[in-house]
Amino acid sequence: MDDILVQSLVAFVADVFFAVLLKSPRRSLFQIGLTGAVGWFIYLLSVPYVDKVVATLFASLTIALLSQYFARVLKTPATVYFLPAFIPLVPGEGVYRAVFAFIESDYSSATVHLNGALLISGAIAVAIFLVDSLISLKLRLNFIKFNKKED
């Protein structure tokens, strides 16, 4: 458990530094770090029990939800929070191994690594899409409900 907490703290720091590189608003840096750290924490808790892709999906859903929450509370775009927060989850190692295997003419290994990287990237994209769609739907339903009361 200590290792998970240390890794989450490192993810917090990495996300804050990446947010600084992206010139994110200073008042959002703590929330950006928190979003990334919580996402990485969820990922680390999930990995022993489920596949990496599913663990990435759980972590990505958490990051997307927190990003939307902080975006509403601090009145900033959600991308300010989720772009840096996804950095620990991005499958850079898988892409590197795939390219290296292609260079070494090990096409079967390259395909496996590339497939894994694409699945993880897809899990991140699905989580962002799902959360954004559900929040948009909820806002639309609230708008309709509010307008019906006035009639």
C-alpha cells in the first residue's frame, strides 16, 4: 500500500509539472495534480484484479469525472484538468516497444505491443466520451425539466 501511495504522489507531482508546461492556470494546479493522482491510484488498485485495459478504463472514468467536476466548480474547461491528468496512463511504453520490434523485424511482437497500446488509448477515449455524453445528457434533461416548470 505504501508503494501505491508513493506512486500516486509521484503522479501528482508529474501532473503538476506537465500542467505547468501546458501553461495551465495556476489556481488549477492542485486540482490537476489531485485528478491525476486519484486516477493513477485507481489504476494501481485495479491492475491486480483486472486487465490493464479495464484498469485504464476505470482510472480514465475517474479522471474524466473529476475533470468535469473541477471544471464546473472552478469555471475552467475540462481539458485543463484531464489533459495533464492522463499522462501517467498514456501507453508510451507499448508504442515504444512496438516501434522497436518493427525496427528489429519482430512483427508478431510489434503487433502485440501496438494492439495493447491501441486498446489502452481506446479505453481512455471511451471514458472521456462516456462521461462527457452523460453529463451533457444530464444538463439537457435538467434544462428541459426546468423549462417545463415555467410553462
